[in-house]
Amino acid sequence: MDRVEQIEAAITSLPPNEYRRLVDWFRAREQGRWDDQMDRDSATGRLDELFREAEGEAVQGLVRDWPSAK
């Protein structure tokens, strides 16, 4: 059994409250990784074209608030 299989087995045996803690930890970790990647992409200019496109669409009135302000 490799490490991943051992981890999977351990996760399967967790009681619900500990499983929930693990899920919450993993989601926060993944969100942090996503934020870090977006920061790197933004700093290197990889998102500049997307920003220009969104600004152009906003000027044309093609952008709306989300969620909508109803």
C-alpha cells in the first residue's frame, strides 16, 4: 500500500467531525494556492488581456453586477 492509499484509508475511517475538519483544512489550503497562483499571474502580466477585455465590455455596457442587485 502506497502513501496515498494509506491516507485514503485513514480518511475513510475518520469520524464525521474530524472528516469535516479535514475537508475545511483542504479547502482553505486549495483556496490559498489558487490565490497565490492568481497573484503570480497578475504580477507577471498574464491577466492583463483579460482585464483589458473586461474593461472594454464594461464601457460597452455589457457587464452587469453579480450577484444582481435586486
